[in-house]
Amino acid sequence: MDPSTKARYEVVVGLEVHAQLMTASKIYAPDATHFGETPNTHVSVISLAHPGTLPRLNKKVVEMAIKMGLACGSEISRKQIFDRKNYFYPDLPKGYQLTQDRTPICIGGSLKVDDGKGAKRSIPLNRVHIEEDAGKSVHTEGQSDTLVDLNRAGVALIEIVTEPALRSSVEAGSFLTEVRRLVRYLEICDGNMEEGSLRCDANVSVRLKGTEKLGKKVEVKNLNSIKNVQKAIDFEVERQINLLEKQGLIISETRLFSADTGKTYGMREKEEMNDYRYFPDPDLSPLHISEEWLDDIKATLPELPWQLLERLMKQYKLSAYDAGVLMEDRNLVHLFEQVCQHTDQYKAVSNWIMGPVKAQFNESGTVAISYKQLAGMINMISAGKLSFTTASQRLFPALSKNANAKPEILARELNLIQDNNDSLIADLVDAVIKDFPEKVEEYRSSKKAKGLISMFMGELMKRSKGKADPKKANELLLNRLG
């Protein structure tokens, strides 16, 4: 698309994010909520709304939803009712979904996101409400029939609905990233988009810049990754602009996104709100939130991501980048703070956790080295007893296999303690310079000087079996080379 044509339009996006809550049982029934179980094994007569059965609200669901609202600065509704949203689909066993229409548990609020230009922008929320999930339709390749798994039917959800305030796919991706991080910190959802624990519908429209009236929106449903959300929005924006440029009409419809083609395609025309025939559920009593209960929930709120980011930067003098990488995983933050209780080399601790430790975790799913071992190894490097290269390549793997080993004792057993003897290092430097006269001449003529220093250092460290202090060796080498 011609950039000048695209520049005439403004992108308007609103997101509806469904987060599956980490409760042991469903929202109105005692059925288990484990993922990946044999299809249709966690279904009861209550989930199926058989005659004579009554739903019973799960208290934990309410508390988790309120935590999300408090974190976002939402107003918490003190009195709520539950509504039946009526529609018919094979994976909706009741023929309706229990949700909140007129009295969402959380009203308003906002989340700050990166706008892709280095600035933060506050995205207003319309609401956060409680509802139950539907089942899952399984379309098996090569089969004409669709299978239905009702294990997920009745699992507790919160739906986080933004105002149409996002202005790019980048902002949408940033918003989803913040939501995923927040629900994980609150420990209300695992945020796993691949398993469907976090799902997103994007409402996309475009309008000419300077126009106040919103364009016809198109909803792209069931996006299961942040990357796919961004791709779907980008495709939909171009599709809609092309239609408008050709004087075509944009149909308000529901579309699906294909990750294989990178395109959206029509699913059905958008239902109007009236089609759902909302009405209060007669089997559920109104929910009242007392001030005492609300205060108890407030008291359980953990440190929120943006609060943690600010504290890491202030308390440990970390850069915004380092603090941001660490806080992506609460386990890594916890390890970082444990290690920092035994060393003041905060930047080194951050580098180790973002480097070798994180690599080990990604490979094996666990961190085998203890915080005391890691702190001890970092203190040895700081004291000049050990080089980073030797520590990362030899001592770190050895400590990971022996939870009871002390870093300095094990380093001595493995003959890894660094040699700080100036005269011995000087002898090694002289020997290397003597054995490579042509390279010395090349260095002194300023040809590829940086690469040659690396070559000299590599040879020196090889001859010292990695035990020479690299800092001292580098200083002596540069001095000898003039």
C-alpha cells in the first residue's frame, strides 16, 4: 500500500482480552479445571444446566477479578447481578452464557503501554467483568464431523475490555504484554496463550484523520499470540483502507485470522446486542461486596510490575532495560534479590541471571545453582580470583551438578583460581609477542589492531590454561606492544 494513502487514515483498535482464572474448580460448579485432560471428563450436570440443578458462585473468582480491577485503578462495583447471554453454538451446552452485562465487577481503570515511539500512553479500560467459558470445538483434519470437548465449559474467566483507544498494532501488542505480565504477578492467570488461558479479540476500524466519528468496526476473534494480534490488525487495517479507497463498504462482521496466510477471513456478520437477549439469571442471587471484604483483598495485593521496575532501578541502580528483562519472570527477580543479599555486585548479578542462568532455565526448565553459590562465584570474580569466562564455562556447570559445593573450594579442586602474579603474566606476554613477530609488526602498523589484540589474548589465556587475570594480562600486553 502507498504510504501516503495509509498516512491519511487513523487506526482505531479496542481489545477484549479473556483471562482464564487459576481456580481449582469452575465458576459455578465443582468440576476440575485441569488443562489437557481426556475430553469430556470434567463435566457435571451443573455445567450442563440440567433441570433441578443450581449454580453456586466460586468466591475465589470474585476475589481474583477484584484484584485485577484494583491493580488497574478500576472502580469496584459494590452490588452486581449476573446475566444470561443467549446464543446457540455446539460448544455452549446451556444455550446461554452466564456473564455480567449491566453491572460489571470493575468499571473503568487504565493500563500504561509503550506506544512504539519511546513514550508511555495510558489506555483506558471500559470494564472488567466475570463470565464463564464455553467448551471447545475440535476440527480434525480430514474429518467431516466436528468434535466437542466440554471440559472447558464453565471455567472462570475475566474479560478485560478497553475503550477504542489503541492507535496501532504495536500499542495493541504492548497492551497484551502488560496484561499478561500483570495477571501473572497477581497470580490469577498463567497467561499461556498457546493453551488458551489468555485469548484476545480485536475490534479494528479506520477513519480519515481529523474525523471524530468512528468507522465500521470488524472483530477479529480468538487470537492466540501477541504476534498474531499484531499481524491481524495490520492486515485488517490495510484491507479496510483499500475498501474505502475503492468506495467499497465495510461490513461490520466477525472475522478469523489465519497464521499460515497472515490474512483474516469472514466468519459471520456481527450480531447486534439485542440478539443476545440479555436478562438477569434467576438462579443466582445479587452479589454484594462489603467494604471489609474489599479491604481484605487489597491487603493481599502483591508488588505490581511497574512498582517493582521502579524499585529495582532505585534500590539496585539497574538500568531500565536490565530491570525490565529481570521482571519478565518473577522467579528470576526472586533469585536476583536473594543473590543480592550476599553481594553488592548488583550489575554482575543481573548479567549472570540474564545470561548463563536464564539460558540454563530455558534449556532445562530449572535453575540448578543456588543463590549462595551464585553470589560466591560473583564475589570471586570481583576479587580477581576467577575470570568470567572460566566461571561461566567451567565452574558454573560444575556447581550446577553439586548443590552442596562451595564455589571457592570447588574452584581450587578444579585448579581454576586465577593467577594474579604480575611477573608470571609478564613472562607469558613476552613469550606470545616473541612467537608472533609478524603479528606484532602488523599491530604496530595499525592494521586490524582490535582483532589482533583478541588473537594475542586468546593465545595468552590458552598458555595460562585460563588462569591468567585477563584485566592484568590485557594491560601488560598493551604496554608491551606500545
